[in-house]
Amino acid sequence: FFAKNIYLNAPIISAAMDTVTENKIARIMAQNGGFGIIHKNLTVKEQAFEVEKVKKYESGMVQEPITLSHDHYVSEAIQIMAKYSISGIPVTVQGKLVGILTNRDLRFETNFNQPIKNLMTNENLVTAPEGISLNESKSILQKHRIEKLPVVDENYKLVGLITYKDISKIKARPNACKDEMGRLRVAAGVGVTSDVLERVTELVKNGVDAIVIDTAHGHSKGVIDTTRMVKAHFPELQVVVGNIAT
């Protein structure tokens, strides 16, 4: 195992170096049973986004999926779809599902300066209830020939999103290193700097599985103090410290 409660299916980890690990390599590592550590030579927001891209790339059910309201413009939807490399976005109003906008809705559209509600699919929406299994979800996706299945609670509030692509990835890579929610695992490196707590806070917010306090000399007061501070604020977070040379 890599750390407490983080088990690997392949004994290989990619280094927290700017020439080695960003979101693409971290995804590939986790898909093949290993683990990637996103390097720290990024701004706080940039590093947190690298982690977010790994955590949202693949899952049994996307928790807290990216959504837009029906009054957002099509141009905004296209930007977000490109940013996160996704092909569709659920549309909600005060948390309730009112439609879904996919690439199919946008295929021949040229007017991007109009609200999403003009183009989104909002009639005969196919949804699934909370607690549905992946096998049941797969049957619904195949039956209706759709790629995205919104999951709603009894009040029709959106609670998740299941995609055919994610189900296919699970079948194709059964040894992937994933968390309890079916998301790929990823770690991130941090240094002994004044912004370390802000950085760790953002990384945790985006679902990071472990923090690596990444310095050349782990046997130093600065590293020990940083470790204590991080653990004091995030007692459940897995923290790895290195290198220890003496």
C-alpha cells in the first residue's frame, strides 16, 4: 500500500516533478493500478485544478457534477465543456434538474449568444433514482441510447451523474487505483512555504487522496513543523514526508 487506506494494484508511483507528473500522467498511473503525485511548481489554483481533472475524469458516479442554470449562455457551456473535457452538462435551477445540454444539442448550432434553455433537452428526460447500481444504469443507458444518466433524489434534485464512458472504463481497467467513490486516486506535492496551508486546503477541497511534503531533506525542523501544522488542520488526510537521508 501507498499509505493508510490507499492500496495500489501496481507497485509504481510517478514522481512529483514538473517534467513528470501532471493530470494526464496521474490519470494513466491510476488507471493502471499505480499512483501519481502532481508536482508543486504551479500556483495554488493550478495545482488544485490538476487534481480536480484527475478526480472528475473517471468514476462510478460523478458526485457533485458540474452544472449550469438554464439562463447561462451557450458560449459559457462550450467553454466549460472544453475546460473539463466533457461532452455534456446537466442544467439545474436551485439544485433541481430541468434539462441536459450535450454535444448532440450543439452539433449544428452557430448562435452561441443565446441561453442554454433554447437548446437543452428538457422533455422526456431519462433519469435514475439514488442508489441505482452500475449494472442497472448500463441497462438504462443502452435502452435509451444515451451517454449520460442524471441521478436524482425523490425531490428531483440532482445528486450525481453516470456516464456510459465511465462504465466502459471500469470494464476496460479493472485494476485501476480508485477511492471508495470510484474516482481515480491522485496525490500532490507541497513544499515548506508560507502558502502551504492555503495550498493543502484547496487540494483537499478538490479531492486529493494524499499530500507529499516534497523536499530534498525531510529531516529538518521546517518539514517537521509543516507536517504538524497540516495534520492539525487535516487529521484524516494521508501525509507522506520525504526524503529522509539520515
